[in-house]
Amino acid sequence: MIGYLTRKVFYRNLTSELTEIILTENGFSINQPFGAKPKLYNWEDLQTIRFSDNYNEVIVEKSDGQITLNNNHIGWYELIQHVPSTFKEFDFKYVAELIDSLKPCGVCGIVAVKENKCLVCETVAWNEEMNENKFDYLKSKQSEFYSDRKSNGKEVKKIAEPEHGFKADKNWRLYI
């Protein structure tokens, strides 16, 4: 029994980070990994959308139950920026403040640094307290971040592009 529960928790944690939320014309879809069929949700079929108490989840209530979307799902930050204003219980002010508070990441070039860590590449942002100089640190982290692309013969883009609801830093530089 314990083995079953451990596997179930492990699977849920693994699939959570691989789950992708994609905006559609009238709502969004949730695409889970490993061949699961995408689930479509239309805005008009939803009763309420609200944040959890700790703001790490969005709780979507439907007539037949609810679903919980975690902030580690791909596309979560894009979703929260596109919730229609008809959902009065949704905290639009929090979303605006959150997105405005994000800083640019020197590693991937996306404006997604929250609390000194990038939400996209998960790299700790360079700061004045680090012993390494900024150029060396960014060059090293970019080499790590883009190593798979380079080893597979894929081109590393020289200009950052918006991704999953995050803006690109127009002043970003690739050092590798």
C-alpha cells in the first residue's frame, strides 16, 4: 500500500511540472504528459476562478467539481494574465503587481525573475552579494542553460523572445 501511495505522489509531482496550460480562443486546455488527452475548458462554462490562500494555485470551479492549477504548470503565468474580467472573485490586482515586479533574467533573457530566481530557467539571478563578477557568472550559466541545444546542433538564439506569458528583455545579451 505504501509503495502504491509513493508511486502515486511521485507521478503527480512529475506530471505537475510537465503539465501545460494553453490558451484557446474561448478558454484554455490542460495538456498532461504521457499521451493523456487534452482537457478543454471554455470560460463560459466555468463558475469561478480564484487563487488559493498562498497564491501558488488557481482554483477553477465548474458545475461538476473543481480543478486546481499549480504555478509550476507550463503556461500558468500566461493563464492568470488572461482570465476574463467577468470573474469578479479573481485577484486581478495581484496579477498586475506580480507581473510588474518581475525582473529580467541575464541567463535566458526573459523577464521572469521573482525573489532572485528565474521562473523560466530556474537560475539564481546574479546579484551584488556574489563573489563572481557578473560577466563570468552569466557566461557560465548561459553555457549550462544552452548546453543541450548546442550539443544537439541546434542554434542558440541571440535575441530573447517572449515565452509562456513572460516578456523578453530587449537589452539581454548572449555571452556564449
